[in-house]
Amino acid sequence: MKIAVDAMGGDYAPAEIVKGIELARDAYPDLEFLLYGQEEQVKPLLQDSTRIELISAPEVIAMEDEPVRAVRRKKQSSIVLAATAVREGQADAFFSAGNTGAVLAAGLLIVGRIKGIDRPGLTTTLPVLRKPDQSSFVMLDVGANADTKPFNVVQYAIMGQYYAQSVMHVSNPRVGLLNNGTEADKGDKAHRAIHDALSAMDEINFVGNVESRELLNGAADVVVTDGFTGNATLKAIEGTALSMLKLIKGEIMSGGLGGKLGAGLLKPVFKNVQSAMDYSQYGGAVLLGLKAPVVKTHGSTKAPTVKNTIGQIRELLASKSADQLVTYFAEHGDQMATLKESLK
């Protein structure tokens, strides 16, 4: 399996990206890497080029660049060349920690959508706290599409179910719709239509509406929503976790010697809490619905998260989840067309 990597994307690129790829190469002997970046910056960082081919990409798409324009104009950028390698069959998947919009645009415009899927959805894995039989859940869309139609969310449920089965190894994943209440008649007209459509689909293990306050308690294995709401929810979870840790730290530091001694005794507990809330351990965000895996990690990603994300991509490739989605939507074309018409 071969993965095309954007070496220039991210706050700590290319050093942490290269370091993470070397960690992944050592951990997964069945993987090879095409590393795209500015040769003068990347080559000195490579300690061992075994199963890593460095390919010159003189241009860089910066975080502040307008995504679609950059993808169309910077043809020799690391993002564009890596995505092109996937489209042309030179690589099986594309990985980047760079400009999110540009990665999504490259995925859509270069790698391409699976036939029958209207809008791919950005999927992330989040932790479930203190539930012995469930450690995580997936949520989509978390930012690929701000304007989403009910039909798109129904398709997210199908894609999320396949992802949970193939990558998370959940045999019959529970699918929930993010809403402002658990009752079937909650939400606006669009949410009620999505609820009814998912309830009528025998192939989906739909458990109904779920509220945002129950997400980390394991209300579902797959949570679907529109991209605007999903992105806002994800950032609220991130912000709350960071704020709580800062609040605890501030209280300890202002608590005098007694507070600091108590904190010392509780240090293992704090580390466990921080680890439980660290969703980077599950890898990056996957743009589901494309012909091949396109995976984006946070801009502040460092080497260990790069390695974790490569492991996630390896699982995606081994499970052939993209091929499964191609088959499903090819076989259910008439059903999808009817459903789309009914949800207009």
C-alpha cells in the first residue's frame, strides 16, 4: 500500500511530518510513501529513505490561501501533486496536515467523488468517556459542507455506518441524528424529514435523535449532522476540554502549597483525563465519499499523531471501505434517486 503525503502542510512542517512518516514506516512494513515537498527543506530531514520516495513540489499552499483558487493555480504544490498521484493510481491514499479547504478541494476536484454520492462528508473520531464497551464514536459532517440538504445527511449515515464497521470494527453500529432533543418530532422541518427517512431504512441501525450533551457518553457509534452544526459542535467540545484543563490548572496554582501538594498526588489522574480527551490518538479527519481515502489532520499535528493517522489510513485501505461504498451506491442507485426526490 502506498500513501501520498503532503510534507509541507501544518504548523510544524516539514520536520514533524517527516519524523512522523519515518515512525509510521518503521511501524508498518507493508506501507510505502510518496513524500511531496520542497526538496531543499525535506531531504536534510530524512534519516532513512527506506520505502520513502521524495518527490519535488516547489510550490506550497499556505494556510491563508483561498482553497479552490490555490488548488487550481498552484499545480506544482505538494497538496495538488499528492492528490494527483492518487487520481493517477500511483498512490492509494492522500494525507495532509495543511490548509483544510485546499485538502478538501483537492479531494473533490482531483481525487473525485464516488458516483451516486452528492457531497462527501468530513468524518472525525471522538472519545467516549467511562463506558467500558465503547471507547469512541464517529461524527460527520464536521466541516466539509456548510450548506447541507437532508438527503446529504442521510447519505452520511450510510457512509458513517460503513466506516464504523470497517475501520472501528463495530458489527452493527448505532446511528444517531444530532438534534436539539431526543423526541422524534424535535428540530426543524429538515431534521424531522431526516429522522423519518433514516427510520424507514432497514439497513441502518437508527437509534433516533441524540443531543450534543450525550455525545461523549456514547449515545451512538455514528452521529450525523450538517457540516455547519458538526463543525461548531466539534469546536465546542475542543474548547470546553481546553478551558476546563486551564481552569483546574489555574485553581491549583492559586491554591498555595496545599493545592500544589494535592495536585502532585493527583497528577496521574490529570494525565488520564487529558489522555481520554485527546482525540488525536484516533488519527485524522477522513473525507468520506471519495474514490480513495483523503485524510486531514490538525495543523498543529506532531510526529506521534502523524504516525497514528497513517495507521488509520492503513486500516482504511486494508478494509477496502471505499470499494464497499462504490458497490453500495452502484447497487442502490434507484433507491437513492427516489429518496433524494422525496427529501426535496
